[in-house]
Amino acid sequence: MDYRLEVVVVPVSDVDRAKAFYVDQVGFTCDHDAAPSDAVRVVQLTPPGSACSIAIGSGLTDVPPGSAKGLQLVVDDIDAARAELTGRGVEVSAVKEMGRPNRPGFKFVFFDDPDGNGWAVQELPRRTP
């Protein structure tokens, strides 16, 4: 039995503002934007190259907007990713390397969406067989 993580709900206060941030600034693709009822709107967004999407909207969760922390994207080149995000107007941290002395570490940058949901971008180069 396979268990695939396909969608993670990210709580936001303003669906249109969050959609614009994730699509126009972060570069996610909008897979769909539907309102099955007056109380529910579902916007599914997918990072380029990802098998997992996020869902933002209204009527999806009781969790407060901005409370999602530790969301993580993985890239091959952290410097290129940081340049792309900052070029799109995202406020991104400097590159931070986390590791031990005499052992290469992992490189990260961090950013928040307009509600304060926290994202990390980790450099994880592709493994060669």
C-alpha cells in the first residue's frame, strides 16, 4: 500500500492575496480555483516539479491563518532559488548553512507568506546513481 502526501492545507486570511503571492511571486501553478458552495472555496497550488500541492481557501480549516510553520521546499541550487524568489519580490533570508564542524551542512533560505505561514527552502542536490 502506497501512502502519498498529495495536498497540505495552508490557512490564510485573504484567499485572493495569498493566491497572488503563491502564483505571481513564489511561482506556484494554480491547478484549480473552485467554490463548491457559498461557504467553501478551494484553491489548489503546486510548486514547479512537485508531486504535492497546497490548498488555500475558505471553509477548509479552523486553524488560524499564519499558523503553518515548517513547510519545506527542496531545490538543487539554493543560490539560484534565492535569486529567483527575491527577483519576484519575495522577502527571503540570507542563505544559512546548518551543519557540524568538518562536515558539510545543509543550506537553507526562509520566507513567510503574507499571513506569516513559514517556509524553508533547502538545497538538496540530486543524487547520482
